Amino acid sequence: MSNPVFENSPYFGKKRGAVPQTPNGYPGHPGYAPGATGTTYPPMVNGQQVADLEHAYAQPPAGPAQIGRMTYDDVIVKTGGLLAIVVAAGALNWFVLGANMGITIAAAIVGLVLGLVNSFKREPSPALIMAYAAAEGLFLGGISAVFESSYSGIVLQAVLATGATFVATLLLFKSGAVRVTPKLMRFVLIALVGYALFSLINLGIMFFGSSDAAWGLRSMEIMGIPLGIPIGIFAVGLAAFCLILDFDAIKRGVERGVPAKFAWSAAFGLVVTLVWLYLEFLRLLAIFRE
């Protein structure tokens, strides 16, 4: 059996009689009727149709937004919306619910689960991403209230430091001073794995160890300097590099013309990194205060 596309075509199929022919056996053409007294032709294009065509050709070409592709504006708007949800949920837990610890812990668990779900989904889900932002906001509101009660003014300092780092990394990326290379990506990946392992071990020591140190291994001193200070500075730098990788991924997505719905994924990635960066600043400033 031949290709069905050609098999069903009146020009390439076996049923040659389906093709219009002249009485002498030659292929016919549109408007020709064998045996008719004359040949008919398509109607002439009128002046209005010509004007409409000229107007259409004079229009500027459609941009990415008109053809359903992701743009920088999409990412900015959706990132701003998610951050607004984070702030609103945080304010709710801090000022309305009184930094309820039960809600804070539950929100941390829900935020972790939703973060993993959204990270591994092939298609972005705006509802799940906004739910993640709300859960993270409730968690940050509760944990920020705890830090603020012990270290006055620390939340504002952490917010300003996070914003300044975001702006600095964006400017460095835009200027080309920092470029994403395979070596940089390998370094960030290895550093992330190592830092994640350290954090898990430190968390286990804090909860199940015999030491009463507030920060676990971070409270250990080397030459009079708490270990948490160099580790915290390293973590902040690592989060800043992750921001640069986020910017590069968004840039490649826009250049490749990915569908507009993936602006939600880009915004989600930025919010995840910013939340992590804020928590690292909060912890680092607290260790400095002590």
C-alpha cells in the first residue's frame, strides 16, 4: 500500500479519471469545463478588497504577545503577583493570626510539597503556583515574627538585603559582567548538593543531637568566629548565582519563543530563589547579632 497522502490525492493517486481533463486528454485548469462553450474565470478583486489588503500589509508584524509567546513583561507581571501573594499571606499570619506556630509549621510543609510538585510538573499550573506562594507567605510571616521579636529591625534588614542582591545580580547579568557557562552551572550544581547535605545534617543535629546550640553546627566557633557566618555568606552567594541562572533561563525561553503559559514557571522559579535568599539573610543577620 502506498502513502495514503498520495493515494487519496487526485493528482498522485491511481484514479486518474478524478483529474479534470480536456477532450484531447490534457489536464484541465480551474474554470474550464469540458464541452462548455466558454471558459469561466474567477471574479475580479474590487477596490475595497485591495484597500483592505494594503492596510493589512501596512500593519507592523505581530509580536510575541500577539502570537502567544512568553515575554519579559509576562514574567515581570506574574512574579510581581506571586510576591504580592507572599507578602499578603505573611502579613495575615503575622498581624492577624499572631504568628500562629501551628499554621507556620503546616505552611512550611505544604510549601515544600507544592514546591516539589510544581518543580516536576511538565506543564505549569497557575493555581498550584499561587497556592505555593500563599503557603510560603504564611510560613515567612510566622518565622519573620519570631526573628523580629528577638532581633528588632532584622526583618527590614533582610528584605532590603534581598532586594539589593536581586538588583545587583540583575544588573551584572544585563551588563554581561557575569556569564552563564557550563563550568559555572557545574559549580552551582555541586555547591547546591553539598549545601543541601550540610543543611540536612545540621537540621538533624539541631532536633536530635545533644547540643543545645541554637544554630547547630553553625554555632561552632573557629578562631572566635561562628561557623555560621562564613557558611551564611557562602549560601547567600550561592543563592545569588542561582538568580543569575534563573535570569539566563528566562532569557533563553523568551528568545526561543516558548508558550506564554511558561511565564508562570519562570515566575515560580524566581520566587523560590528569592524566598531562599531572604531566609539566608535572616539567619545570617541573626548570627551576626549574637
